[in-house]
Amino acid sequence: MNFKKNSMPDPETTWEDLKSVAAKLSIDFMFTDLSSDEINISSGFCKLKGQNLIVLDKHLSLLDQIEIVLETLKEFDLEEIYIPIWIRECLENPTPSRIIE
């Protein structure tokens, strides 16, 4: 699923909003180099020793990282926590194309 950038604030504010929502859901981030010739690893959500974790390739653009976090958030129950309206709009009305720059 891909999300429309024109409904989001600037990338830095977007990132801060997403980190805030993730913290409310007890989701941590790990930024690492996922490039490997031996195995295919991609960014995304996982549980590691019971901890919710989003692993992000440090080589991805900020917009790609934002898209991965939004993908993860749609899997959680967000009804009981406050999240910025732009996030709700992105999750409820995703676009079929990549984030529009």
C-alpha cells in the first residue's frame, strides 16, 4: 500500500509525528544496513524478544522510511490513541501509486 504525500506535512514533521505514534504503541526503531549479497532482507515490522520493532534500512530515503512506518501502523488498533489527522487520512485513503513527491 502506498500513501499520498500531498496530505502529509513536511518530511521532518511527518517523521516526528510517526515516531510519536509508534512510541504510544511501544514500537521501537532500528536503523541498519540491510544490504547483503547472501540473503534478501527488507525493511519492515517484526517482534524481537517480545518487543515491537520496525527495522529500517539506513540507505532508504526518508519518504521510503515513512511509507514503511505507515504500512506498519495500519496493522495496529489506533482507535484508542490520538494520532494526527494526516496519518488517519493516509491510512484510510491510501493511493495505488508510490508517495507523490
